[in-house]
Amino acid sequence: MIKILTIIGARPQIIKASAISKAIREKYSDGINEIIVHTGQHYDQNMSEVFFEELQIPKPDYNLNVGSGNHGFQTAEMIKGIEEIIFKETPDCIILYGDTNSTLAGAIAASKLHCPIVHIEAGLRSYNKTMPEEINRIMCDHSSTLLFSPTKTGYDNLIKEGFKTNTIPPYTADNPKIYHCGDIMFDNTLYFSKIASDKSEILQKLGVEKDNYILATIHRDNNTDNPERLSSIFKAMMDVAEKFKVDFVIPLHPRTSKLLDRNIHNEVYSRLMNNKHLKITEPVSFLDMIQLEQHSKMIITDSGGVQKEAYFLKKPCVILRPQTEWVELVEHGSSIIADADYERIINAIDNLINKTDFNFPAIFGDGKASEFICNEIINNFNV
Ligand code: UD1
Ligand code: UDP
């Protein structure tokens, strides 16, 4: 039996972990014993707890309750907690998802104790080191033993950084193995979109009609913390709502909610407060989110996960970032990068809103990435 230590903390990691937990529950419970550590990076009920029951994720064995703070403080507190747990549990490997501070903390704690790192969502690069996530990804990849990239571009990025394709076992941090294996979030979207259609009542709750609203999310720090950028995004949404007679549904991340009154220009803020077309809500559960995504007219977002789910569900998407690590979405024409620029957002929505001839080739695997990863963990850590 292989003992894996899974680190989760931020909302997207909790959701990602459900794919591997489901594979273990259904197929690998004889081979893998999963211990789950929640760092507590996200802690509001609707940013954390809501996902456990809905997505059938086992309750965490440990919760470090680290909470919010500056990067150094938050990461350091997590490192201390994870280190203690590695000493106590002596896992065969540690599973790290994506690119948050919880990922980085896991990578630092594990690599110093020579605990092999399995990085899921390896190789993604925005080539913008002012993004905290870019630093976290690079540090995690370069201390990992098994690296699972969801896209061919991610796999090729690793090769460009010196990772070899012809390494042979036993794999270590100095002799790592890289894989192109598909995206576990594609597994999740395939599985949960059917359940969401049966169970979610979010459209009725919000009073929106199928295919007559745009779904928007905004939480990236360079948007929320910059009044110019945040104001441009909200002004563009209000103008589009009027021009196209379309509603916006905006499940707002707590980071953005807390900064909204402070970081939006006064005239934009007062217009926003009286605007019936922008339906700003608390963060929603994953089933509600998938339901909102699959019935939206289009999606605008600065989220990594949401821009990909737009593609999985065959929706056009405007990306509110200067660049994306999911370059395929843009290459295939269904997504446009508009950054936080008012004119570019309006033009991108104009270009995409009534277009129908999109192409969504199957570039994120076959919906079985989680099984592939579990098999490789068993092959590599079975002693
Ligand atoms: C983090 C990740 C980001 C990811 C995002 C997913 C890092 C560096 N960033 O960003 O990559 O896209 O999670 O959502 O790890 N807050 C609450 N309640 C919560 C959680 C956060 O109110 O449950 C507020 C706090 O004011 C906090 C702020 O949101 O200071 C930011 O939270 P934090 O986890 O530091 O970063 P995110 O912006 O959520
Ligand atoms: N999500 C959710 N409820 C929301 C907003 C997002 O369940 O109100 C899901 C979304 O479907 C995706 C994940 O959270 O699976 C993305 O997380 P987020 O945007 O916070 O982070 P990122 O992907 O940018 O790191």
C-alpha cells in the first residue's frame, strides 16, 4: 500500500483533488492510502467546506488553519505545518496541485525532507514572473519527481527548461519523469456537468434565462489591487450589458468583494450599485458553477480554471489577463485575451458574442487523466 500525502488549500485545489480522490475510491483503494492536508489558505464556507460534501472528497485528516496573510507569512506557516506532518506520516510521496502558495509550501517542506513530489498541472507557464503563481509553478516543477502536464504545451515547456524525455526509473528529483497526461479538471467537468444538470437550481435562484447571460469571475491580484484595471473591467461589463441587453452573473471571490468599494473609481462604483443587469453573488458551489458555465452565452474571466472550463463546455471566453498559460484556448479561436483594457474587452465580446462556428478539438485528454496518474503513482512508488 502506497501512502500519499495530498496538499490542498485554495478553492481550485480542493476541486482538483476530488478527481484523484474519486479515482482512488473507485479503483485504487487497495493500492493507495490518501492522507489529506488542508492548509486553510481558503476557509470561508463557500470557498472550502461546500466542496467536500458536494464533490465527495474525504474530510481532511489535518487542517493547518493558516488563513490569509502576506505571501511570506502565509507560505512559512504552511511549511512549518506540512513539515511536521511529513515527519509524522512518512508518506511515500506528496501530491501537489497547480500553483498556489499551498503548492509552494508543500514543495519546500517535502523537498528538504527528500519526500518525492508529484506535481499535477506541471509545466504551465505564463512567462510573467510578476504573477505569484508563475514563481510557485517553477519552484514546484524544479523540485518534483513525477510531473504530470495536462497539455502538450506544458510538456514542451518542461523540455525547454531542461527536463529529459528519456529518463529511466527509479525516478528522483534529480532524475524526474515528465508526462503529458490530459487534464484532471476535464475529468471533473465531464463527470460533474451531468450531476449539475440534475441537481443545481442556480439559474432559477438567480432569475436568469439559459443562454441569455454572460458569466464573469475576477480575482487575480493584478486586477483586484489596481483601481484602473478593476474599474475598466466593471465599466466594460456595464456597457456590454446595456448594448446587448444581456445580464452578467458574477460570483465574486472574497478578495474582490473586499476591495470593490475601495478600488473602483467613484463614478463606476455608483453606476454599479444601481445596475440591475450585473448580478453580483457570493461564490457558488462547483455544481452551481458548472451549471452557470454550461448555460451561459459566454464567459469572461481572469481565472485559470474557469477559462479552461469554458473550453471544456464549448463556450467562447474573454480572458482578463495580459497572457495565459493555457495558450491552446487562444490558438483555437474560442478565447481572446483582452487583459483589463476597456476597448479590448468590448471588442472581444463583440467578436465572440454572436459567433457560432467555433472549433473545440479534444486537447485535454480522454477524461481519464486521474486514473493515469494513480497508475503511475503505483508503478513508481510501489516497493
Ligand atoms: C489564491 C491563489 C491563486 C488562485 C486563487 C484561487 C496564491 C498566491 N494565489 O489567490 O493562484 O487563483 O487562490 O481562488 O496562492 N479570502 C477570504 N476568504 C477565504 C479566502 C480568501 O476572505 O476563504 C480573502 C482574504 O482577504 C485574503 C484574500 O481573499 O487575503 C486573498 O486570498 P489568498 O488565498 O491569499 O489569495 P487568492 O487571491 O485567493
Ligand atoms: N468556482 C466555483 N465557484 C465559484 C467560482 C469558481 O466552484 O464561485 C470553480 C471553477 O468552476 C473552477 C475553480 O473554481 O473549477 C477555479 O478556481 P479559481 O477561479 O478560484 O482559481 P484559479 O483557477 O484561477 O486558480
